[in-house]
Amino acid sequence: MAPVQRDDERFMRRAVRLARRGDTSPNPRVGAVVVREGQVVGEGYHVRAGGPHAEINALARAGAAAKGATLYVTLEPCNHHGRTPPCTEAVIAAGVSRVVVGSVDAHPHVPGSADRLRAAGIEVQVGVCAEEADELVRSFFKHLTTGLPYVCLKAAVTLDGRMATRTGDSRWITSPESRKETHRLRADSDAVLVGVQTVIADDPLLNVRHVKGRDPLRVVFDTHLRMPPRSAMLQAGGPGTLVLHSEGASPANAAALRAAGATLQALPVGAGGVDLLAGLRVLGARDVVRVLVEGGGTLHGALLDAGLADHASVFVAPRIVGDREAPAFASGRGSDRMAGAYRIAPARVRRRGPDVWMDGPLVKDRSEDK
């Protein structure tokens, strides 16, 4: 493999920033930059599903200047006919001399794209800024390979890990800056998931405010259909509310929720309530690629215990409740050894006002102390 050139990371990071502008679900976000003699001559990103891919937009802006240039693209160019023709054909036709790729595509129809480009005399460099590029497509690949959404647990907690006081008061644990990020996370997700106890206790809207973006589908795990028909989210419009309940739940409660505008889906019962995996399969079949879980400790704990949580985004405020009865971030079986605990890795740690925001994929630490 050819060595990474001096400016490769700089231009790839520019492509990553472009990619984040897209609203492409259920397709991946992709950005591309065309560079000739050190100057950007074209750039673009995948705007929405079904539209031109990032490479096509960037090459169109570059025009004749693309000949002999370097194309930086966050995801390996497609090599198959889908809604659009193969991007490899456009790259070859443009006369690009070098292609730099961030993330390798796991799509079954993509392998061979690098070989096809090399066969056309194009130099190909793979894996530049791979961590940043992989982050853009992590949810897409999970859905593509498993049919399940990428599950992100989101919470605001105190220094002692509490999500509320023992009376249920949680307004507000974190700062306005952190709460604004929560709305960005919602806008970045296809669905927001809570348990019915959160609906009863907080009556949340679960829509997007304070930032630009589309509202996600609202999803409630509600085994016995206890959700009040006058819940605020049922009046919030947008893509609607999906209630996942047990097959034996009250027909009268089901009729009342349907009359209030909810969509209902019966599921088999698992340990402690509706089957979580079955619920996630329902969401995956609806092209929910990324789901943000804003539930309580019981739901978080159940997803962790079942191995169904992929990611955590936790805002830690400089407050201490100091009450053992206050609800914690996760209240499942957990692990009796630190070696079996989940950790965020790699973790992005940032400040939002006085709060610390930790965000990243969840991995189970099976290492043993020597």
C-alpha cells in the first residue's frame, strides 16, 4: 500500500465534515473532496437517500479539473447498480489519478471496487482517518448486516450516576448546552425509544427542538398498555408514535391509544416484559437504522443485560444526589466483576457548559488484571 501523503488526513477530515450534513437514512452519510495540486476543485456529500452519491456531486463540481486529481471519499465507492449507477464508473470516466478512502464498505455488492479502480490505473489508498470515517457508517453497517438498528443509550446523570431524585425530579440535571446536544442526537436518529414508566412519569414530547432537524419516530415499550391516551407525544405530530406491547394486553386500552393516534404492534413476552430483541427487529424492518434510547435505568439495564446496546452518550453534571434510592443509569443484573463491565471505547470526551459529555461505542471489557 502506498504511504499516506502529507495532506491526506486534512482533506479526509474535510470530507467527514461534509458527510455530516447529509440526512440520508437508511443510507450511509458520505462526503467527498476533489483536490488538484493541493487545491480543492470540487466537493460534495450524499444529501438524501435516492439522490446522487457524494462522489458524483464532488466530481460534477470539479468538472474537467478532476482529470489527474485526487478524490477523497469517506466510504469506499459503490461498485453496483442500485438506485444510482456505480460510482466507480464515474470516478474512472472523470480521469481521477488517485482515490483516498476512509472506511471500507461492508456492503456485499461493494467488494472489488478498489480492484476495479486499480485495474483502470488509479492509485487507491484505504484507511485514512478510518476512525472518523467508520463513525459515520457504524449504524448503517449494523443494520445492513443484522437487520437491527444501532442502539444508543442516552442519559443525563449526576456525579453519583443518578438520573433523578427518589421522587422522580430530574429537571434539570444538566445544563442548557447539554440539553441542546440531546436534540441534535434526536435529529440524528430515526427513532427515540422509552419505556412506559418514562411516559407516565415525565410525559415527554421526544421531538426535536432548539436545533434544526427532523423529528424521529417515537417508540414506547409498554407491555400492558398503560400509556395514557392523552400523552403529550401523541399530540406532537411528526412521524408518529409506535407502541410495542404484549400479545395479551387490554383490547380497550389498545382501542383508546389507536383513537389517540398511536400505532400498535404486539410482541411476544420476554423476561420482565415484551421481548426486546423482537421489538428491535420490528424497528429494523421499518428501516430504523439508529435508535436513541432515552429511557430509565430499567430499560437501559435490560438492553445491556441482553447485549443489545451498541453505544452510550452520557452527560455527567457536577451534581451529587447522595441517595441510594435515587434511580441509576442502569438497573439490570450487571456484572459482579469490573473485568465484565461495559466501557465506552473509543470514548469522545467533551465539555458542554459545566458538564462532561462521554460518547462512543460500548464494548464489554473481558480483560483480567494480571
